[in-house]
Amino acid sequence: MKTEDNRNITLTATELSELWKNYIGETLLDCVYTHFKTNTNDERIKELLEKAHNMTQKHITKLKEIFDKDEFVLPNGFGDKDVIRDAPPLFTDKFYLFYLKEVSRINLIQFSNALTVSFREDIREYFDECIDDTSEIHQDVMNSMLTKGMVIRAPYIPIPKTVEFIESNKFLNNFFGKERPISATEIMGVYVNLDSNQFGKSLMIGFSQVIESEEIKKYMLEGRDLAQKNVKALQDMLTKDHLPAPQLWDPEVLESKAAPFSEKLMLYHIALANVGSVLNYGVGFTSTYRYDLATDFLRLVSEIAKFSNKGVKLLIEKGWLEQPPLAADRDKLAK
């Protein structure tokens, strides 16, 4: 891209990073939606999957134009070899809606972050458009889930009638005695992480059924059990105050043994889900004042980080992890 006085504006490191990550993520979703939309009997859900798929393909086309214009080598990402089109469904129609909700929620956060670290006008316009597209999908999916009665809303608590200020450090709680009731901001952090862990758990239950590699299967089963452990810990944070927790999505995993995707895609998908989980735990940690909840969030994010690191090592061992753009090696160049 050039300025009005014909000077080239090269992509910054942050722009390179976000465009590179976005291309790999969009090509992965392109494969997922290709399979999902051919395996649903619900017309409304099929419409939403088609809409999400069209959005993803539009983003891929625009990314390719940016890469070509800036002579930025196209990442391999994912393609036809990573989706088995005639494979039977691995998840139910209801899970497809939950999948769209979780993916759009995480993408809204990531696109917003990408926009704030972009400088060139065309790159800002691209991510701004991505936010608009994803927000529209998220709204449509939430409306459909509510209409179909598929969502347990976040808990209701009394609406404040007066403004109150914290008068004692007891509000922060220590590890002894009875804790104060959980706050609205803390409920939000718990609720988001419950959805995130249930999403990852259901994916890993399904993927573990169809993966042939014993090494990757073992990793998926470990992740399934870790997610269940986290779900239990998060549910306890709510049930201590007699609040409801979101529903489990395990029953929406079918009994198919046929893989709908390549093992590379499934392992990488879990790696992306892990990134989302770490991000969500960060939100939960910064939303709490209670020591006990903050400690729980730190412990849970530490467990997810260790599990995520195992997945990255597996991707490297299999030769499936693409290298992101690197800064120049000045020491090497100086020799």
C-alpha cells in the first residue's frame, strides 16, 4: 500500500501477526463449516452455518488479496485434504449452534484486539469489517438458541437499589471463615469459563472417538478429563451460592467412529481452543476481588497452559505447526 505522496507503507509486526493467525484460523473454519452444513437437518441451523461459511470465505478472499499486494507468502493453513466431506456427523445440530456461539464470541475478542494493533487504513478496515460480520452472526445465533430454548441464561441476582461502597478488606475475603456472596462481575467470569470448558470438552470427546494416532488420542482424553475437572471447579463456585450452571453439551456428541477432519486439523483446533481458554481465564481473574476465586482461576489457567504446551509440542513433532513471521536475526546477519 502507498501513501498519497507515493511512499510504501509496509505491514508492521503486529499486523503481520494478526493477518497470519487470522488466515490459518479462517481456513480451519472453512473446513469445519464445509462438513457441518452438509450434516444438519435443521433448516435454520443450516442457514446460519451457510452464513458463517460465506463470511469465512469472504475473509479468506480478502486476506489473499492483502497477502498478494504486500508480497506476503500465503500460509499453508487448511484445505480440502483436511476435511472428509462424506463422513457422517460427529455432533448434533444443537452442538453446531453452540459451536457458532463460542467461535463468534472468541473471534469478536480477537478481531477487536487485532483492530487495536493495526495501523494501515486497509488493515483496520478489514478487521473492522470482521467485527461487524462476526457480531451479526453472534446475534443471529443467540436469538436462535434462545428461541429454541437451548440456553440456560446467566444467573439472576438482585438488582441494586442504592449505591454502596466497600468499607472493609473483608470484601476481598481470606481463606478462613465464610466468604461473602459471589458478585456479578465474578459470576460473569465463571460463566464464560464454564461455556469455554464445556465447548472444549465436547470437542475432545468427539475427536478422541475418531483419531487413530494413539499419541494424539491420549492427549484428547487427557484434555477431556482436565476440562471436566475445570467444569466441576467452576460449577462449585456458583452452586455454593445456590446459582445455576450452564448445561453440559456432552450428550450432543454422537457415536460416530469416522473422522470428519484430518488429525492435523483436530489437534490444531484444540490448540486454538486452549488459547481461548487462557484468554477467558484472564478475564475471570481480572473480574474477581475474592482471594479464593482468584487463586482458583490462577490454578486453572496454569493447568490449561501446561496442557496447551503439550499440544504445541505434538504439533511440532508431527511437522504440522507453521512458523509465524520472525524478526530479523541481527546477530546472524552481522557474521
